[in-house]
Amino acid sequence: MKNNKILVKDLGILSYANSWEHQKTIFDNIISQKIKNRTLKKKIKTENYLLIVEHKPIYTLGKSGDIANLLLDNKQLKLKNIDFKKINRGGDITFHGLGQIVGYPILDLDNFFTDIGQYLRTLEEVIISTISFFGLKGYRINGETGVWVKDKSNSPKKICAFGIKASRWVTMHGFALNVHTDLKYFDYIVPCGISDKGVTSIEETLNKKITTKIVKAKIYENFARLFDAELFHIN
């Protein structure tokens, strides 16, 4: 009894702490329903969500990350008005801020496909297809999760970072796509623990203004297509 409907909620600009609580509540509710379904004769379909948000400046460090990749101390973080939080996703350190589209798919993969590798590759393909609309060629690098583009000197730069958690085939956390992000914030960390490659945004790569609104529209379109899902926008 699969449910391919995904409820999309744009949270606007929201602190990481508030969006984390929102995300965790949905995640816990889906898992709770899956556990209840084991004993129900008539199973209740589990819901799927895609939360979209922009965060105020914050560095987040994944459970396997190295704190040495944060190049600022607590005093410097306060002076620059940047928050910091250790979280339970995979991956190392990354930055979230304004002009960056953060997507939190909270999906029951039993509704789609039960393969974490396929899930990550599909998420990456959503972003690759999205930025191709703007004439950018995104690609993967073996062994390094993310979507990359080449700069003018043909060097790889990460345009979208990924970090997920899954339990009982329910996902949380997700992707962070730089649209017109202030890239100076990446100078204070070793992004994703990768020291030999830089970070960019759609706007920097194209050298022209791009709004998050049009990028979100393409993300929704590609998410629906690649997950073979119906998207429903809710308040």
C-alpha cells in the first residue's frame, strides 16, 4: 500500500532550531505510524513531506564530522553572528544561510524504493536536472557526495551539499543548494571536510542574478518526475 504523494511546505526563512523541531516531529510521526501498522489489519498510509527553507547563518557538523574543520572559535562565531550545531546526519561540516535553498525530504522510502544509495543518487539528480535549466552542467565525483560544477579555470566547485539520516526507511535532513549565498562564510570552514575543492553558487557561476523562487519551481518539477510522485503544496 504505497503512497506516492509528497506534501510540500515552504517554511520561508526560519532558524535551524525551529526547522529541526518541525522536521523531527514529522519524522517521529511517520515512524510511529509504521510501527502501529504492524499490528493493524487495515494499514494506514504513511505520509511523505518535502520541507523547503532558508536558514539564518549557521554551521552544522554531522555525526562523523571533524570539529577541526570549523576554523572559528566560539568568540569569533559570536562576533560574526553565526550559530553552530552538531547534528545527527551523515557528512562533515557545512554552512546554511540566506540565498541557499535547503530541502528536507522526510519520505517513507517504502513508498518509493528501499535503497539509500539510490535515494542519494536520485536527490543528486534532482539538483543536476534543476541547474541544467540554467545552463549549468552538474556532475558527481566518485566517493564524494554532492553536486559539482566547473568554474572558469575548469576546477571543480561544490554547488550543492547533501547529508541525510534514515531510520526504518524514513529519511530526514537532505540538501543545500547555493543560489545566491554569501560564499564568504565558507572561508571559515573546510566545507564537507574537503580542503582541495571550492564552493560556488548558481549566481556566481552564471555571473547574473537568480531568484530562489524560480529555482524552487524547478526543484519541485524534477522532484516529482524523478521520484514518480505527486506534489501537493500546503501551508
